[in-house]
Amino acid sequence: MSLLGSIEGIVWGVPMLILLLGVGIYLQAGLKLMPIRKLGMGFKLMWQGRDGKQTPEGKPKGEEDGEISPFNALMTALSATIGTGNIAGVATAIFLGGPGAVFWMWITALVGMATKFSEAVLAVRYRETDSDGFHVGGPMFYIKNGLGRKWLWLGGAFALFGAVAAFGIGNTVQSNSVAEGLSESLGVPHWLTGLVLMVLAGAVILGGIKRIAKVAGKLVPIMGIAYIAAGVLVLVINAGQLGEAFGMIFYHAFNPIAAAGGFAGAGVAMAIQFGVARGVFSNEAGLGSAPIAHAAAQTKNPVRQGLIAMLGTFIDTIVVCSITALVILTSVEWSGGETGARLTAISFDLALPGIGEYVVTFALAVFAFTTILGWAFYGEKCFQFLFGTRSITLYRVLFIIAIPLGAMANLNLVWVLASIFNALMAVPNLIALALLSPVVFKLAKDYFDGKTVLPGEELDHDKS
């Protein structure tokens, strides 16, 4: 276990964080800050693409490629990203890195919007149709079709890491978090929570991407809005502490904070490390997971889907994570020694006595459930890339069986392994993003210049 802990420290250490931020900054610069400048346009396209009857431009759809609406592709990606990281991860970042960690989470998100945009653009650009007629894509396909056969091994490496990581971060870790939360709040046995989750998730997962997207398209907006509303209510109650909370975030992003109460204190380097690490853990920009969902979107234009995809990072971190962070920092308990979901629950409950804890418990349960659904699809597509379309049913069954096992298990080992494989996923993806960046830049430029290149048409880069 100590060896694995050391490996985790290495793969999520400073070099990885520099790689994640470095590639993101390079893409943001190459796009001339377009993802930030066109944020409003992204929301407009998302709203227009909320069903399959129209294109995101509002025109009759006709024969669009893909299986799910652009909106539901975003909701499927968000279903996998909005999870324990938004509730427990933010609290852990503050506990380990201090209030300044929140500032670096924001920076990671603004940089990550360019990364997520690029991932989705490449996913749609280089996607394929499998033997069942479904569109499949993601890092393994844009490595294979964008970089060529000599890079196929890198796509295979991503698929292997993704298929394994899904069982950890997208399955057993989630079911265990729900089981722990319901056990502490309501006394529900772990085995019962695992069984219920298995039945509910299994009914959705066995229906494939269309059913997953349909459920995500309804659950994610409802739960997301409900959690944000509860958080805003807490912030209204704690309005007197908001100024101080923002002051701590900005001041301690560049200045160390001393120990106080149960808080051990943190230097600037710790604020940066834990802010960036937890930010990436939450919004997944650079990991290569979200483009697998966006590859199934009903669109013929990669840039349009990229503009919608980048909203996932903004919503996840700038909106949801910020709500959690401010609720914690406006409470009197953030330095009391508690961490994880428990710290978030206590912070909500102080403002909403007798209600706040249950808001967090219920939100965690729904967020974790939708994360299981999203990652089931990610893992399945990675497994399919490695072993073919016929292997999908086997993967789904194994994934569903793992849910109750995770709810009842001691997950110290699984947490570490999941974290390692998550980091390993990022490496092939970031290499591909850097090498294929000219394609992203050209597609974006052509789109905004009115010269759109559709999937199947050749770019200069494709000829080389």
C-alpha cells in the first residue's frame, strides 16, 4: 500500500500538474482565449441543441450524425463529472491547501475550458461508426485516426487505463461514498444501498447510451439546480461572511495561512497543488473522459460541440464547486478539523439546521449515481476499442456487479488505484491534444471565419 501511495504521489505530482496546466494554457493561447470569450455562445448553442429535432443553429435537423442531442451529450458528460469531487473534493482541497486552493481551482477551470473544447472537437472530428451503427469516439479514436497507425499503441494505452479507472473512480468509489453517507445520516446498511444502486444503475446501463443520456438529461439539471439553490440560500444566510471568504481565497492564493484549530496550515505551493489536483479531479479536463460522450452527439460540426462541451468545466467548477467552497468558508467550522463530505454537510447544516446535512447526503447520492452511469459508458467504449463490439455486454455485467461490492468494501486500496489510473489516462490524451492542436486551431478559425470543415472532409494536417 505504501508503494502504491508513492506511485500516486508521483503520477499526481508537480510534473503531472504542470503538464495539465501547460497543455491547457497552450491551447487557450492558441485559441486566443476563444473559450472564455465565446462562453455566452456556448450556452446559446446548448439551449438550442437540447433535443434531436433541431440542430444547435435552430434549423431543421435532417440526417444528423450521432445518437443523442448535443444537450444530452453535455448532460452525460456532466453526469460523470459532477460527483463526489464537487462535495467531498472541494472540502478536501480547502482542508489540505487552505482557502487559496479555491483560487487555483478557478484558474484550472478557466484553462480547462480550452482543453475540454479541444477534446470534444477532436472527438467529433475523428469519430467512427461501429458494427452496430453507433458513433464512437474519444482519445483512443483521435489518436488512431488523427495521429495514424504508428500511434495506435498510445490509443490502446488510454483505452486500457480508462476501462480500469471506470471501475474505481466511476463505480466502487461512488457507491461506497453513497453507502457511507446514507449509513451516517439515516442508518441505512451498506449492503442495502449497494443493492438498490445496482438495480437502478443496471436498468439504465443495460439500455446503452440513449437510455443513459435520457436519464442524465433529466437528473443532472434537476439535481444541479437544486444543489445550487440550496447553496445560494446558505450564502444569503451567511452573507455577512462572504466578503471575508473571498478575501481569504484571493489573499491565501499567494500567501501562506497559519494553523488554526484543527486546520494544519498551508503554504502557497500546497494551495496550488491541491487546488489544481482537486479541480482536475472534479471537472476532468485533460483526462479524456468527456469526449467519449460528446462523440455520440447529433452534430456534423466539431466546433459547435466543442463550444457546448467546454460548458461542462465552467458549470462543474466555476459554478458548483464554488458554491460548495463558499458555503464551507462562510461557516465557522472550516478550520475545525473535519474534511471531505462531512465538512460540507456540517457547513450546510449550520445555516440550515436539521435540513442541510440531508441536502448534502441526497445530493451526494444523486451525483454519485449519475457518475456511475456516465463512467459506465466511458469504460464500455474503452473496452470496446480493445476487444470489439461483442465485448460490451460482458463489460456492462461486470460493471453492474461491482457496484454493491464497492458499497460494502474498504476502499483505501481502490481509491489509490483509481487515482493512479485516472492520472495515467491523462498522459496519452494530453500528448494527443498537443500533437493535434493545429487541427483544433484550424477548425476553430474556419468556423468563426464561416468556412466550416465537416467530419469526413480532409484538412491539410490529415494529408501529412
